[in-house]
Amino acid sequence: MMMKWMTPGMLLTMLASPALGASTWVHPAGLIDRATLADVRHKRETQPWAADVLASKDRAVQPWLELSLVRLEAMMPTKRTRVYWLLQCPACRQSLLFDAFNNRQATCPHCEKSHNLKEISTAAPPGAPYAGTLYDGWACFYLQACARIARDLALLHALGAEQAYAERAADILKLFAQRTKGLPVAGSGSFRMIWTYAYEGDCHVLLSLVAAYELVREVEGLFSAEEHRAIQQDLLRHWVDSVFRTETDQSQRHNNTYTNLTAVALVGCALEDADYVDWAFGQRRYAMSVRPGHRSLAWLGANNYRKDGAFWGLCTAYHLYALGPHCRAMLLGTKLSRQMPGLFPPELYDAMDPANPRARTARRAITWFTALSLPDMTMAPFGDMGGRVSLASYPLRNAWRRSTPNGQCRSWRDGNVADPRRRSCGLRGPQAGSHFASHPGGAAGAAGKYSRHLPRAESVQSDGPPSGAEFAVRRGP
Ligand SMILES: [Zn+2]
């Protein structure tokens, strides 16, 4: 199939590359590997929407290319920030606009007041774990944005953009490498952080940075040997060992575990250390037969979903929190096994193979989502998730939040809450149609109209509720 669209130039590039399939590392490794780049190039040339996506990315990186290195260094935070939602207007409590290039003031789009970022944020009460200034929220946004830009610059360069793109990506990587090792590691157990907040914040910054490094690491003239060492050891290995590879057998699992494990595997690729990848995927010396309590991707595949395919965390929001990163981790395993089958044999790493039992788990989990989604494949999640499935879903979710104490969704999922509106939808079973029924208008009628998408009540089986400690820890900041 691949040869059908491969141009002669691409074929020559492939032939000039190290032998694919050898037991050696091939870079870029990870979610954006050589096959991904070839695929993106092909789509850019043949499909207008793909060219538009890349053009949009290119526009977004321009201000970062124009920034002087001195200014870039001055903008980079020097100590741990907190969480993005601290960037909230103290006057009206709406989100302030994030401007990556203004680290002094932010404007409220609602009441149009400007605030000095030194002001204390009213989004968290004094003494709360993430209490801080408006700057602490701005800087969290900044670190996320800066890392994403580094990744996109590196990607655009890998697709043919000029050397300056790679150089700016390298500047950002070097800055992180210089400043990370000296920062204290906050938190304990599986709740640790260096730059932002636990579970999601640090992880997303790291994922972008490791993707950027993989894409530019072999560009000539970008890094000295010492700079490679600093990025690999002082930034990536230190961050992963301190924050993400801290799970001990039987430790708590939460909805971000897939993402954390993916970060560990990707850093293993950057370090060319298969032990990190094995640890994350639960293979070889970390296989369930050897370490049955280790919360690896293999363990999650066997234990993270109920028999009906629902995430053990029960509500739709947490199902999606886990399912997206789960699919991404599966894709990563497939890509690793295709690019480096000698290091990552498909029989261990390719969970997309229908014969793999983990593929069946994923299929049930995806079916659980599609059964609840509307015909356009969007879903109104409830739990503590915003309108991230689609903007149109937000009012429905908001109606749910107003009508139900936060967290009660778990009881609903277990069938422990008697609510007349749930019965009114005329569906049987502990979960059937509950989110449709919770909305008094609009999509409430969808319970009947879209009933073919609802799960069969007969398929719902309870494995018993998780422990209270596990439930509590997966909440976001
Ligand atoms: Zn305001």
C-alpha cells in the first residue's frame, strides 16, 4: 500500500536511511516517526485541508521566530509556576486573556479591565495547594505554549522549513535543559511536579519537548555533545525519573496514568533506553507475569475498564480522559514496533493487532464511547471536564453540573441514585441514557431520537466500586 503514494524522492530518502527493522534506534521515534512525516508530506501535497493545518501552524510560530534570544530567555520562568486557571479576572472571575508575549499584564475580555500579573489570583483560596498570583497562571500557560511551539517548529523543519525553525526549537530545548535540574521536585508519591501542576501540567510540557527533541536531534550543527547530554540527562531523564517514573506496584491509578506512561516511553526513545519503554508498556522484565501489580499500559489494558467497556472511573468525562491517551499509547506501540521491530517486537508492542487481547479491551472502550455519542461523534461529558468534546456539548454538561453534586456521577453509574428524571427517559439499566435525561430540554429529546446509540442495559456489569482513595486522587488540580 505504501508504494502506491510514495514519490521517487521519498523512496530515495527511505533507502538512504538506516535499515528499518534493525535492532538499532531510528529517529525520530515516537508518535511522530519517519512514517508519520512521510504521511504528512503526502497529505500536504494531495489534500488541501492538510496544507491548511500546516499553514496555520506556520503562522503561529512566526512571532516566536522573530523573538530575540535575549527576550526568549527573559520570558522563561525561573521557578515553578502553578496552574493555568489562576489567570482569572479578580473583578469578574472570568478567564483573563493569555498573551504569551506580555508577562506583566493581562486583560479581561468580559469587563475589559487590565490586571498586573503580580496580583494574587482569587481563583484559589489562600493556603490551597495551587494558590498563587496571576503570573503563576500565566507562566503555566507560557510553559505549555513554549513547549508546543518548540514541537511545531521542529515538525515544520522536518517537513522542509528552513534551519531557523530548528534553531529556535533547539533554543527552547536548551533553555529548559538549563533551568530544570536546579528546580526542586514538589509533591510526593504519584503526585509530583517540577514546573507546573501534577498529573497533566508537567506531562504535557514534557511530551511536547521530547517530540521536539526527537525531530531535531539529528540536525547538523544544532547541539554540541554537552548540549545533547544536558537535554537527555538534566532535562528528560531527570524529569521523568523525578515525576513520572515514580509508580510503585499497587500504587494509585488515575485518569492521567496513560499520559504519564506515554511520557516515560517517549523519553526512553530519546535516551535510547528500552528499559523505560518496557517499564511503560509492561513488557519483558515488567510484564504482568513478573510484576503483576505494576501499573503499566499492559496492566491498564487488563484492568482499567469494566466488562461493558467503561473506564473504571465511571463518568463519561473520565472515560474520555483515559480513552484518548489510551488510543494514543496504542498508536505509539504500533509505531515503535513498525519502525524498530528488532527492539520492539510487534507481538509485544502492537496492541492494534486484532489478535491481541488488549485490542479487544480498546474496542469495547471505544464502543462504550460511540454508543453514547451523538451521530456527529461528539459527546456531552459530565464529571469535571469542560466542553472539550465539542463546544456544542458544553451547555448540556453545564446543565448536568447544576443539577447534580460533583462526583455523584459515580453513584449514577453504579445505579445507586434514584432520580426521577433518569427513569423518565424510559430506558433500563443503571447508566442508560442518564446524561440525556439529565438535560431538561434540547438533547433530552435525543434520548429517544438517538436511542440506537445508547448502550444495551443488559451489557452493564458492575465490578464493584473502586476504593475511595483511588477515586479521590484522579481529580485534576
Ligand atoms: Zn473581568
